[in-house]
Amino acid sequence: MGVKVTFVQADGVEKTFDDVATGQSLMEVGRFNNVEGIMGDCGGSCACATCHVYVTPEWQAAVGPADDIEVATLDMVSDLFKSNSRLCCQIQLREELNGIRVVVAPSL
Ligand code: FES
């Protein structure tokens, strides 16, 4: 069974996808579905920060914190960094994230 994910683009447009397969990253879902602002230039290897999102407060605990490598890459977008910043290529979809909602960070 798939999960539901919602991206809120920087322009305010919400894109919701139902029945998304688990086991892939949130970045892959966003890029495949042309969510504005999710480029995923490095292919998901945590090296480009073009998949920067803000995890909405109700989902932060389930998603968990960024690891040290991700924090270092997020430094590339330090002007836009917030305490709920994550690189969505590092968020693997699993059943507990059914309904997750993230806000796409603006581009630099
Ligand atoms: S796709 Fe490059 S850091 Fe996420």
C-alpha cells in the first residue's frame, strides 16, 4: 500500500500525490512529478541541496533530524536554512510517513 505526500511549492501551489510507493525518497517523488523547486541535481547523493524542503511541524518527529553529512550539505543553502530544513533526497518514504507534508524552500 502506498502513502500520501504533499508538497507546498514556494508559489503556494500544493501538489498532493496518493498511493506513492514506499522505499523511494521524497526527492524522487517530487522530481518525477515536476514539483517546482525540487531539482535533485546530484541524483540523491546529498551533495547539491537542490531538494531543500521545510518539514511541517507535525511531521518533524516522524521524519527525524538530518545526519552530519546532510547538515554539512545544508550549509550550501545557509541563507535559507531553518530548524526544520531537510534535504528530501534523504527522506525515505515508509508507512509511518503516510500523509507527510513539506514546504519547498525557495531557490537561491
Ligand atoms: S538531490 Fe542533491 S542533495 Fe538532495
